[in-house]
Amino acid sequence: MHMKLRHPTRKAKIQRDERFSASLASRQGGSLWRDAMHSFIRRKTAVSALAILVFIVLLSYVGPLLSPYGFEDYDVMNIKAAPSLSHLLGTDSYGRDVLTRVMYAGRISIAIGLISMVVSVLFGAVLGVLSGYFGGWVDGVIMRVADIVMSVPSMPLMFIIAALLSAFKVSSDAKVYFVIVMLGFVGWPSIARMIRGQVLSIRERMYIRATDVLGLGLGSKLFRHILPNAYPILIVEATLATANGIMNESALSFLGLGVTQPTPSWGNMISAANNLIDFQMHWWLWVSPGLAVFVTVIAINTIGDRLRDAFDPKQYA
């Protein structure tokens, strides 16, 4: 009695190889994340920067709830009062507690930095994946648009748009949303280029080619199999984009083109330094928000640099 041996079909072989490759990639990816986190935690500067950033965030979001003053509480009897036990960082030109306003301003500045980062990352990641995967005219169009955006100096462009918003008397609350959109718009090209470079190499791997044979949908291929492999570099770019968002918002608000009074932000609080008398005689009006911007941006950039070092494959070679 002869038995016919069933040879596995080509599709079955591809399915088996794809499962093996996916499993291997998953283990390697998990190992990469695990090794990267261990490397990050071992770096004292990274842990210190993370602790400082967590402290600033907690101070910004919890501090105003514990303060006996509101950020809009006026006290005409204590205008520009020097730091004291009742007002640890003094008061401003309207008698408002500077410490409370610095903490509340941290909410605005950090939120603008984070939301503008999300806008940049979403646009940059999606366009970068599409550009790298499809190539051809799709790649050409997206990269030419990115080149145009990157060739225009971002700060003068934002100054012009912000000046137009002021000319049309856009409200302070609405201007916050315009600032977020502007910061997100100027930030996506660099992220798109980084993601495109990653996708160009990822799309040639065997398990990605196998998804074509298995008939997986385009969305599944792009966002479940290709984009997750670019997460490490995306996280690094996201941290740096957040720091850039905070810096750019502070610059715009300092010049009166971003968040405007009475809504406090670190940038418009630093604008007190524009007055020579306040700059020389009332240092507490601008030093504390200036230090807040400086320390926050340095902490975020340090975290981003250490994450880049932690995800660097050369150290695991």
C-alpha cells in the first residue's frame, strides 16, 4: 500500500517562514527595547534629567492646586514686591504671585510642546511611511513638499503668521491653537525624512515581502509591520520635537506673538525683561520663568540624546 506524501505548498511554506520571522523579530524587538531601557537607566545623566522633568511636570500640574493664590489674583498693595515668605518668588506688576503663575504657565508651555509634537509626529510618521513604502512619484511629491517647508526659515514664517493673527484680533485662547498648528507644521519634515529612511530598509526584509504573498491589507502592512520597527527613532525625534515646541512657543510669546496675557506662559512672563527697569531692578519677574524654560528644555534634550544612545545598535554589535 503506497501512501502519498503531501508536500507543503508554497503558500504554506511562506506562512511558516513568516510566522518564524515575525516571532524572531518580536524577540529581537523585545530584546532591543529591554537592552535600550537598561542602557538608559544605567546612565546617571538620563535618570537625573528624567527626575527633573517629572518634578517640573508635577509642579506645573499639582503646584497651582496647592497654592493659596490664583494665577489671576490681583493685589494692588503688593505690586512688584520682592520675594518673601508670603510670596516666595515675589509679585508682578499687577500684584499677582509669580510662583503660582510660573507653575500655571508650565501647564500651557508644556502642553503646547507636547501637542505640537503629536501633530508633527502624526504628520511626519504617516507621510514618511507612505513616501518610503511607495517610492516613485509619491516619494517625490512628499519629499519636495518637505524640502520646501524646510527651506523656509521657520521662525520668520511663524512671526509673519502670528502677526497676521494679531492684526485680525484673534482671541488669546484661539491663538493658542494656531500656535500649536504652526509648531506642528514646521516640525513634520525632519521626522518624515527620518521615518522614510527607516522604511526604505525595512520594506526589503523577507517578512515584509511575505505580507504581499499572504495578501495582507495595505494598512496592516504599513502600520502593524513596518512602522513599529521605526518606533525607537520616532521616540527620540518626539522628545526633541517637544523641546523645540517649548522653545519656539516661548520665543513667540516673548515677542507678544504667541500666548498673550492674561493667559500666562513662560515666554510672555520672560517678556518682563523688555523693560530695562524691570530687567535691572525686578529680576524675579523674568529669572524664574527663564530658568523654567532653560531647565525643562535641557532635561528633555538630555533624555532625547540618551535615548538615541540607548537605541544605537552599534553598542550591541
